[in-house]
Amino acid sequence: MLVNSFDRAAASYDTARAFPPGIAELVSAAALDLLCGARDLVEVGVGTGRITRPLLARRARVIGLDRLDLSSAMLAQLRAALPPGAAPAPLVQADAAALPLAAAAVDAVLAVHVFQLIANWPAALAEVRRVLRPGGALLFGYEWRPADSPGARLRDQWNLIVRAHGGDQPPAQHDFADITAALLAQGTALEERAVGEWTLTRTLARQIETLEHRTWSATWAAPADFFPRCLAELRAWAAAAYGSLEAAYVVPHRFIWQRFTWPAFA
């Protein structure tokens, strides 16, 4: 178990995951549109409320849920940053595979960048279906960026280096494609919508610095005794692959919502 593993990222999470101006509003508006105006929602993996806060500002009723072993610091940050006039969201620490909700309790379950971190994700999917009302939906969200960008390749190379030195994968890290395939095998209907487009400018030097500070969950599996060696190998690889680590590169982004509904809920 990773006790309070995300506490270390709480202070920097909003900065690292920040949307450009206007994007959060587009994301929340698209979510409510996909849910046909449904208002009783639960977000699994609510964290600091990056997704929930704009929904609360639109008068949605959101229950925020994070795992017991993740981050009370993140939930505290959410409470402190609620939008003016928004009703306080009930915030719960619990296991996604055992949601503390009655059957047919909510109109929708939202999850952004989280299900691949849930060890028993099949049980979590079963819980989602249990707590949804007829006509309800599961809404997965993620930020798309090219898989071959320098930053993405850097992360992949880091994981290869850590494994070569006997380290574990980042916590859970299931293949999201397997989760989607499991949902489709249950006969769910899938609607996908891209929301907003933006670019971010990065350097590999800054990416490696972020990794060195262990901001990324992908770094937490690396034991301290060989962490410096892994970093040195990563820097050498990046310099060989890209030359100057200070060279800027631009990465296109867009946010994707995936709406899943089961046949019985259609």
C-alpha cells in the first residue's frame, strides 16, 4: 500500500495539471452537456478538485472521493479553493472498489486520469454500475498529447531504466486500453468528445528537474539508493536523443471525455 503517496504532490499538483484560461469552463460545460444536465455526480479521484470545482461553480452536486491511502492534503486543498458561492462538496476517503454509496444513488460517475491507478479496477467498474441510476453514465476524462513527444518519450525511457535496475512500475499503472475494452465487452455505448485545444512549451531539462524532485508518480517506485544512477542514465539518453536539454519544444494538448452507458441504462 502506498500510504499518502499523493501528499507529496499536493502542493504542486494544480500547477503541474493547470488548464490554460477558459479550458476548465469548456471541460465542465461539456461534461454536463454529455450528461444531459444531470446534477448528482461523484468524482472518483477528486484530488485537489481540478475537475470538480468548475462543476460546483455550475451548481452541480458533486461528491468527491479519493482512496484512503492517497491524499488528505489534496482534499484539504480542494476545501480551501472552492469557488465563491459554491455549495461545499461532500468529500470522502474510501476505496473505489467499495463506494460508500447506496445503489442507484447518482446520475453519473466521473474519473480523470485515475482508473489505471486502481489495483482492482474490475471491482471499481462494478461499483460504478451499482451506484448509477437508470440512464446514468460513467465519464472518463484524460488529456491527449502525442505519444511521441519528447516528454512522453522521456517518461517511457525513465520506466525502462527503473525496470532495468530492478525497480517496480509506478503504482498500479494498468493499461487504460484494457479498461476501455472491458467496458465495451459489457455492451456499453461509447461517445467521445474532444474539448478545447492548447499547447504547452517545455524543455527536457525542466522535465528532468520535475522528475528529480519526485513530482511524477512514475518516480516513486525508484529506490533512493539507485535513484541518482537512474537520473544520470536518463540525462545521458536525453542528450544523445535530443542534444541540448534546454531546447524548447511545443506539445499540443486537448481534453477528451469518454461517456459510457450500459444497455440497461440506455
